Amino acid sequence: MATKTTIGTSITIDGTITSKDDIVVHGKMQGKLTTSRDVKIAKEGTLEADVDAKTVQIVGALRGGIQASGKAVIEPDGKMIGDIKAPRILIADGARFTGHIDMG
């Protein structure tokens, strides 16, 4: 069973997180986030970071790059400024995205 790390709404992180768990971000982070599992940026979550994970799901906001081995998903309320490199990408109707996509 996979474990999950939650960054709460009252938490602000400036630095690097490296994990083997799923990560859910409700708070704010600047820096770099790396996990071999999934990352979800919740509606109230804000990242100014590069994210390297299996799957990245954006419901909140991300300014930075994504390197996903599985897929990247920007949900209808999600906002992203940066580049995405992933074999599968879903940008939902209503999502905001500025950047470049590499599916190679």
C-alpha cells in the first residue's frame, strides 16, 4: 500500500522535497519536488517548482516544469506556466496553460 504525504494549507516550503510517496500539496512551495509516485496540486495549492514524478495532477497552480514518466493532467480549474515533458498529457476544458509540450 502506498503512503501519502500531505502539505497542508498553512505550510510554506522553500527548498527540495524528495520522496517515494504520493504527495498532495494544499499549501505553498518553491524549489523542486521529486517522487517516484504521484503528485497532486490541490485547488488551494501553489507551486513555484520543478516537479519530477510518475503522474502530476494540477487542480491549483504551478509555475515551473513537469517531468512525468506517466502523465500530466491539468484539471478545469488548474493553471500552469512552464514546460511539460510526459508521454501522456491531458489539458481539460477551462484549464490555463502557457508553455511547451514534449511527448517524446
